[in-house]
Amino acid sequence: MSESETDVSRIGLAAQGLRLVTRVGLKPVFSTRLPLLVQRSLISAASRCFPRPEGVRDVEHYLDGVLARRLIPEGAPDGRAILYLHGGAYVLGSPGTHFGIAARLALAAGCEVFVIDYRLAPEHPAPAALDDAVSAWKALTASHGAVALAGDSAGGGLALATAVALRDAALVAPRALALISPWVDLTLSGESMQTCADRDPLLSRDWLDWAAAHYANGRKRDDPVLSPLFSPLAGLPPVLIHTGSDEVLLSDTQRLETALRAAGVEVQSRIYAGLWHDFQLQAGLMPQADASLETLGGFLHDRLDAAA
């Protein structure tokens, strides 16, 4: 289906406008022709254009040596937290670029959110990001009694890989996982890599392949450390996944939901018609993004509350 065949008129005027802005203003940044440092700088600048929610304190924090932003909503209870892993295909992004999405999740869940500044490729290829996530997790669960995991895009895949690593090491398990457009297959073998190529206003297969090569650094890309879709998934906590219908990573969500269900894991997913990869980053500008984060935050709140 081409973009012209997508019924974009049904997603609302705000989403239609943001879809155009995303395609014209952001997609050219995710290009193998641009130096990575330029991509990082441009994405950092673009993120400052998104609205920043009020009512959340932002404090620098360290979790076992891993730098994090500790986002504290007003009235947050002690002992509950979310470890948030930002997206960026393992090569870009930071707690700063994802402040809006993480702060809104903190407000919706009613608890602290810790966004770690995990090491990026190619300077630090796999498993550096996973090592940082596990180290931060161990430190956070030493100080908080009920903790959940969340992440978007590569951060969603990293959250899943972290949950698998915690299970395998018999460490404290997350109370739940909230995943936004998770990238869980770095082999890029999903059908939507082709079927959504023209519809996705943000990502391309070529750019993802380039980023995956940097992160893998010679590892086979079906290694579960890189592609947790290929991990044994039994024994994981409840999972909620939100994604858009018009993104090249759609098949990652669909196949992950199927694999989790087959493994006996409690899983729910929602595919937002006519929307794109990581549309939640545009919360405050688009009602669907706001609603998605409210739902994800509510899911995490309920799971953390049940654990208290």
C-alpha cells in the first residue's frame, strides 16, 4: 500500500500536519549520507521544539555509574519507579531528546522515571547498552521496591533484552514492560520493511541497516542480545505494546506479540491506524500521542500499585 492509499484524513488535522512535518523535516536527518555527529546534533535540536510538560522535576542522577535523568512528578510515592530506555537505533538519542515522552509517562504513571544515558554505537557497540541497562536496573531495584521497564524504538528492544537478561540471571524482575514501537529484530526480516516502506514518514530500511551494523559490530544480527525477538520469552512480566500502522517496524510488534503469547506471557498491543514510528514523541501536539502515553502510564501505574 502506498502512502496515497493510507486514509490519512481519518487521523485528524493535527496528525496530518505532523505527518507532513515528520516526512519533510525529520526523515532527511535519518540518512546514511549525513555524518552521525550531524544527525545527533540535528535530532537534539529538533527535540527542543516539542512541548515540555509541567509538574515534573528533572534531577541529574547516577545509577551505579550510569548517568540518568530522574524525573519526579508532584506527589510521586516513594519506592516505585520506571526505568526508561530511549530510542535512537542505538546510535543517537539521549535523556534530553526523550524528556517529553518520559516526563509524560511519569505524570501518567504517577511515579519517578529514570532515563539513562546508556552508551551508544559505534563508539560503544553491543553489548554496552545492555550492560548499562542491567547495571542501572540493579542499582534502581536496590533503592526502590517496585520497578517497571519501558522504552521506545531501540529502547523498546533494549527493554525487552534487559528483561530477558534479568530473568536469565535470576535478578529482580520488572513488574511490567511498556514498549513503544519496539525494534526487536535487527535482521530487518519483517514483512513491513517492504510493505510500509513508502508509508513510513520517518524511518527507512537503509538507515536502520546502517545503524544495526554499527551496533552489531560484527555480531550475527539474530543474536538475542541484539534481536530479543529470537530469545526464549517464557517467564517475562506483563507487556503492553503501542505502535503505528504506517511504520517499517510494524512487523516487529506483530511478531513479538505472537511470540510472547505463545510463550505464555500476558501481552496486549494496540496499533494506531495511520500513525508512524514513535509518534508519542509528539505528545502535546497530537491527541493520539497524549492518549497513548496516558494508557501506557496507566498500565504501569496499575502494575506497580498491585506490587506495593
